[in-house]
Amino acid sequence: MIEQDTFWIILLVWGVPSTYFRSRFRKIVYQTDDWKINIKPLFKKELIALFTTIFPNDSVYIRTRNYYRFYLTAYIILFVINYFLT
């Protein structure tokens, strides 16, 4: 029980910066500053931008994409650890 609670607390704490990077990444990919981009389910271009390089000369995009990749990788690791511990 304590392990499960700890997992959800870690996931919640880890999610706060992740939402910031996702928002920033989506604003760059869809080239908008509108806050509503965070709630719209636009996935295709976002996934292409995450796994490839759609703006090769934009250093802000590349840096933000790499941070976002790091956070998503950490999510995968957290869920794998939780899967094997429970």
C-alpha cells in the first residue's frame, strides 16, 4: 500500500515539469502562443516532431524536444518499475 502511494506521489511530482515541457513543445510544433493548444488532441504532428526533427535549425525546438523526450522516458521507467514492484 505504501509503495503504491509513493509511486503516485512521485508520478504527480514528476508530472508538474512535464506539463510545462509538453506545453512549450506543442506551442513550438504548432507555432502558436494560444493556451488552448494544451487541451486540444492534436497528435500526429506532435508525434512526428517528437521522434524526428521537423525544425532542424531551431535550437529552442531541439532543446525543448530533448527535455520532453527525457521526461517521457522517465515516465516509462517509472511505470516499468511500478509494474515489476506490484
